[in-house]
Amino acid sequence: MLTGDITDYTAVANMPWFRQISRFGWKCRALGPPRSIGTEMLIALHIEIDDQTTDQLEDSGIYSPPRYQLTEMAALQ
């Protein structure tokens, strides 16, 4: 799960973005066939988010855990 206990995400994307999302490591599936809307081929998608998601995204190189560094106030002046 991601911050905020998000477990699912549903969206509409153009085909190049859908293919890229799929390669990122998301558990992503099409909700139907692509449809031509105007000049775009769009597809509805569903992403399942679970306790393995951040590890899969980290393995694909698009996520890294936040890193914090404490700095003394004097160093900021």
C-alpha cells in the first residue's frame, strides 16, 4: 500500500502512457479495448496497489524511498 492506504487506482490514458505505466512495475490492466477519442487512442486502466508495489517500482528504477537530512539552522544562514 502507498501512503494514505491507497489500494487501487483507476484512470484513462493514451496508449503510449498505458504501455509505459505497465513497464514501470505497476500491476496494471486494461479495463477494455482502446477507443479512439478525437485524435487519441485511449484506454481505461486499473492499477492494483499492494505491499509489493513500492518494491516493484524501486526495482524498475522509478521510485526511491524518501531520504531526509537534518541541517542545523546556522548552516542555512
